[in-house]
Amino acid sequence: MHLIAAAQMVSTADKGHNVEVATRLVRRASELGARLVGLPENFAWMGPEPERQGAAEGLDGPTLSRMAELAREQKVTLLAGSVLETGAPGGRLYNTSVLFGPDGERLAVYRKMHLFDVEVGDGATYQESAAVAPGTEVVAADTVVGRLGMSVCYDLRFPELYRRLSKDGATVLAVPAAFTMMTGKDHWEVLLRARAIENQAYVLAPAQGGKHSAQRQTYGHAMVVDPWGLVTARASEGEGLAVAPVDPELQARIRRDLPCLRHRRLD
């Protein structure tokens, strides 16, 4: 049995400060015994749209290089929730989640598939696809706590992605996010618990949670959900951690006694 930790942050346009906060939270999670630590979507930068391009980096840029070093320093598996990655077609960016092993090596790279082009009633219109290109690959990787299926935020509304991850052997589903206040209060926990129940998987859900600027506020409530759909840890307001165990025996028992994954008729 191992502990996992979902970090909650309130990132801003100050990348240096955000990376300092992320570093502090990862170190704290490691001190508490977590073997897998997840950071939220856009952990390194959440600033004004006109500055988005300038905040982007390559996979070998300073932010992810620091996260690789941090994973190695703390000897943890580290999910760098998501960063803005350069190099997408047409001058756009990717919203990219990167998983590092406890040796600092890059285990997996996932580029967010489903882009947030919506009006949610909070006075803002979100058009992620204007600057971000969608990824195309379903990504899972083996870790010390089990096979980790990767996703980012808005992906949570598309259960077919998690079915694919489940078929690929995922036992833990990662959902780093920056849910808006409007959608988060009604949908965040419901959807996380549904994905856990449907796939009899643990869900690691790091989150942005707080006021990022005068125009942007996120819901927060970073959490860990078990394969029965119970929330086993939840962050409070602002920066924090949700830490809970992954119990392979519990998961195996649930999958044995309620074998819905073997009863599937449709792919």
C-alpha cells in the first residue's frame, strides 16, 4: 500500500513563484510519505491570454527540467499536471502533462485531447482551441502505485477516454485540473466519482483552487477517490494537499466481487 498526493495551488502569472509553491508542496507530500505526487493543470502559469505564448516552453525547458530534478531529489513519481508546450502546428501550443519517475526520467507525455471552448455563465467565454492544439494519443504508464492513465481537466467529461485507459490496464486515473467555479461546484466531484466507479480505479485529481486574478477564479477541492467512488482525501481552501492510500487489495476485491469491467459489451 502506498500514499498518493493531489496538490492544490492558486497559480498566477508569476512563474517563478508558482514553481516555488509547487516545489514546496511536492516536498511536503514526500515528507508525508507520498510515492506519487500530482500537480494541477497550468501549475507553472495562469496569466492573461495575451501572455500565453510567452509563458510556453519545450519539454526540456526550465520548468519541466526543474520538475525532473525535484522528482529525483525527493525520490517520488511526479505528475507535472500541465504546462504550455511549444511546437504545435500553426504556431499553437499544447496543454501537456508530463510524468517523471523517482529517478527524474520522463515516463510519459500526454497532450490534452479535449479543449475547453465553452460559455459557463461566469461572464467569461473560454476558447482554449484559439491558442492550443489538441493531442491525439491515449497515454498510460507503469508507476510504483500501479498503471497511471493520464488526462487533463476538460477530458473528465469524456468517459470514453477513461474506458480506453482502463482497457490499457490503468488502475489509477490522473485528472489535473483548473475547473471554473461555475462548473466545479456542480460537476467536479460528481464526474470524478463517476470515472472512479465506472473504471473501478483510483482517481488522483490535483486542482487549481482560488482567485488567480480579478477575472479568474477556480473551484479547487483537489481530491483522491477510491475505486468504490468514495472521496478518501480532499484539500481545503487555497494551497494544500489531499493525501490518501492506494490499496491494491481493496481494488482487486472490488474488481473481483463486482466484475463490471469484464461484463462490458461495447468497446
